[in-house]
Amino acid sequence: MIINTSEVYFDGFLRVEHRSYYAACAGNHIDLRRAEFLTISRLSQNPDRFVTGKEIWQYVWQTEKPFNQESLKVYIYCLRRKLEPHGIRIETMVNVGYKLVSVQHSRNV
């Protein structure tokens, strides 16, 4: 059962508490920096679709920084390195965006 509210995303494996900046896989806390957490938070709020790079950038940095596709790719790369040991992937669809995939959850479906 997937729980996806404005406060919590939980798919039975990955838990993201949007307001408290908490993310965990199988009960194990994942240490994320602010931008990394906000990225996974945005992706988990939209689990059934690809989220555009601009949408992620705007959610994370709002108007503080102009959109930079190359910088976003670096942030996504770093986030992937932290999530993959936990069985979570970020899929890329070129010219479309990014999507969060819980490997553990997709095996159980």
C-alpha cells in the first residue's frame, strides 16, 4: 500500500516525511543535504510521472538561482549515489525529466 499525502510518502520501503526533512529506506535513515532531500521530496510527491528538471530546480531553489541543467545533473548524480545502496533509483527520460523508482517496491508489485 502506498501512502502519498502532503506530509508523507511511504511505499512500504521508502519513507519521505516532507515537512520534517526525513527520509528512510526499510527503516534506515538516509543522510541527505537540503537540496538532495528537497529533490527526493519533489520526486516522491509525483511518483507516477516524470518531473521536469525545471520543476525540480524551482522547488529546490525557487528564485535564488537561475535554472542550470548541468548543475541539476550533478545534484541528481550525487543523490543517485546515496540512494542506490538502498535500492532506490532515479530514472531519466531525456528531454522529459526524472522519476523516483523504489527497486524493492517494484519487485513486490
